Amino acid sequence: MRAAERLRKIPPYLFMELRQKIARARAEGVDVISLAIGDPVEPTPEPVVEELARAARDPANHRYPTDEEKGMLAFREAVSRWYARRYGVEVDPATEVIALIGSKEGCHHFVLARVNPGETVLMTDPGYPAYRASILIGGGEPYSVPIRSEDGYLPQFADIPTEVAKRATAMFLNYPNNPTGATATRRFLAELVDFARSYDIAVCYDNPYSEIVFDGERPLSFLSIPGAKDVGIELNSLSKPFNMTGWRLGMALGNRDLIAAISKVKENTDSGVFNAIQYAGIVALEQCGDNIARMLEIYRRRRKLVLETLTEVGIRFTPGRGTFYLWVPVPEGMTSIEFATFLFEKAHVVVAAGAAYGQYGEGYVRFSLTVTDDRLAEAMERIRKALK
Ligand SMILES: Cc1ncc(COP(=O)(O)O)c(C=O)c1O
């Protein structure tokens, strides 16, 4: 049966051939180590699991979620307190916060809530591929703004053609950035507010890596910039800071008109997040801050190991200060897919080829630090042998 036209516009997975090789090797029993996906292997903190078990046993929570599409007020209040504590941001839990089924859901609903068919939506190249898919499914036209290493992977607003900026009604941004690991500065975010205000562009600042920062970098929220709430929302998520990717719990905060519009989309799409998961999320936000410190220590250690290994084999670069990814330049004369294929064939290690994130991602591969220390050490040993 034919699928809808809008789905055909979503680019196919670029590296089918490599993916098939990996599947074949695994089927033949080859021990493949994947550093291609950002999905923490450490467990969710125990108090969160306990709270889920408690709340799941309460029949009151077996019914449709409370306040359905918005999320329970208690969860929204916990989010609001978290933002005040961690980022110095005040948000009204009644009107400026909504619970999400992960921040990815927020990306999708943001487009449906804001963008009319045919309107231009800005995103970065390289960038998180789900933005393009959300824009296309929502009927918008993606426009990619290049981000370059020499600019710290921050878009240069002056380089966006005026007619494009005038046409655009929305923009996706994400710092700490997947895939480059770059972080934003307050100055850049202030420029973003000005740019968005000048062209009436609604900003979707996707911030699920806000807590994953290194080398003295401080967690930063777009909403801490004066005027940000007038021009956009921020998405965040419990996935990365609390090892909860599978739980599907996130939040959107900020501009109340956009929050109300997203709420309307959700009201007509899903019926919100299971109450028991929201209760567990409150425990994560209120009691599990130490998990973040513990995970940062683990990522710091792994990051050091990968950087040392790469330096040893002659790949030198300055890493970004955020996320659990490393954006690694490929050796001279190779494309990102050639290097990814080389690492797979010679070391049975899988990394994400930069070209999957856009044309400006060419020349890089992305290493993820979300495998156990042992597996990472084994992967680095194999890479050392393959490249020496
Ligand atoms: C930039 C970015 N946004 C959103 C997500 C999705 O996160 P969530 O689990 O909150 O849906 C990811 C996941 O990798 C991501 O990298």
C-alpha cells in the first residue's frame, strides 16, 4: 500500500550498506561494539524505579493521566523548581510548562503547533536529523544554516539571507549540540533572541543535554536570557541526565502561547504521560541530582580515554564541551562513511558518519560515550591496532 507523500520527503537512512554489513557481521557472531548511539547503559537511579513501582500499584494511576495533555500539576511544579534551581529560570507551572513523551515528541508537536504548510523552518547543518523529519511531516520547508568549527559551531545570523529569515516562522537550535558537542554562550543566545524578535521567528531550543557539560562549562538555559520567553520555548528531558531514555519523559517550557498551542496538539493526539512515570520523574528531579554528578564523572573518564587513544593514532582536535559525543575529524583523504566503514571492517567498531547529520557534517564521525567502560576500552584497543 502506498504511504503518504509527506513520508517520502524524509531522506532515507544514508548508510544502508554499512548498516547491512553490521547486521550480517552480528548474525555471523562477530563481536561488534557500537559507539554510534547516544543511549546511556547505566541504570535509572533506584529511587526513581521504586517510585514507579509504588505508583504503578495505585489503581488511581491506571486511569487516563491527570490533566491529560499538560501533565500533572505536581510534575510541572517539580520541573519549575528544577529550572529555578539549576538555571535561575522562573516559569509558571500552570501556563508555561507541559509534560512531554520525551523531547523528541516536543520537536514534532512544536512544528504542528506553530508552522503552516509551506513555511520555512530553520535548522542547523550538521544537526539532529529528527528536526528535518518533524518539519517535513508538519508540512514545513527545512532550511539548513551551516555551522562551522571556526565559529564554535554556532550559526552566524548575519549570513542567513534576509529573504530566508523573512520567510521563516520557526527555528530549531540545540546546544549542547548533537552531533558536534559544541556549547552556546549567553552572548550568542542574546543574539538569537534579537534575531528571532526581528523576524517573528518562534525558537524551539532543544536542550536535552543541558546537564552534560565538561571543562568548567556551566549548564545553561535559553530561557535565562532576557526576552527568550517572548520568542520561544525550550525542550528538555529526563532521558540523558537520569539514564531514562526508555521512560519517555520530557518537558516544554516558555512562551505560554506556544505551550497552549502544543497542548492543543497533544489534546488531540495522545492522552499524556502515564501518571506513574510522572511521579517517578518528580523523584528524579527532586532527589537524584547526585546521579548527574556521578554520570559526568563517568563520561569525563571515558572522554579522556577516547581523546588519548585518538591522539596516539594521530587524530588531534579540540573537543566540544558538551554532550556525551565526540565529533572527530576523519583522517586526510577519507570521507566520513569511508572512515566509519574502515573502523567497522578493521576494528568491528561502529561510529556515526558525519554526513548523516548534513553536508557540513562531512569530514567527521561521531563517537558516543554511552557504552560500559570495559567495552569502550576494548573498542579503543581495537582502534589503536587498526590505525597504528
Ligand atoms: C538533540 C536531541 N534532541 C532530542 C533527543 C530526543 O531525546 P528524548 O529522549 O528526550 O526524546 C535527542 C536524542 O538523542 C537529541 O540528541
